[in-house]
Amino acid sequence: MMLSQSFVRSLSLIAVFAAAAVASADVTLPTPRSIILTVGQEQTAQPVILAARRYAAFWNTGEARYAEAALAQNFVDRTSLQDARRV
């Protein structure tokens, strides 16, 4: 039991440091010129806006850490690039 508690603590620390690294990078994320929201949805929209800014940072920089922060861990890209290459 002692080993598993230590392991859980280690994983928790890793998660905290990873989140802190991504959070500190949020300061340099692209900022949209405007965002149109429905009245009363400002707080609900914040996680979506942050994910969009992180994904934009991924496309702007090519740094995978931004995509990893923006997308769900079980995300699967099902885009067929072969169709696009035929053009």
C-alpha cells in the first residue's frame, strides 16, 4: 500500500507541474480580436475559448504541447489526407 500511495503522489506532482507549464504558456497564446457570446454564457465559454487559443497556438508554432493541452486525450483525427492530396 505504501508503494501505491507514493506512486499516486508522484503522478499528482507530475500533473500539477504539467498543468503549471501549460498555464504559464497560456499568457503567450494568440488572442482573438473579438468573441461573440450569448449574454450569460461568458463563464461557460471560457474553457472552449482557452482550448481554441491553445489549438491556434499549435497551428502557429507547431509545438505539440499546445495541441495536447487543447484536445482530449482520446482524440482521434479521422481526416483523410489522401483525398486532399489528389487535388
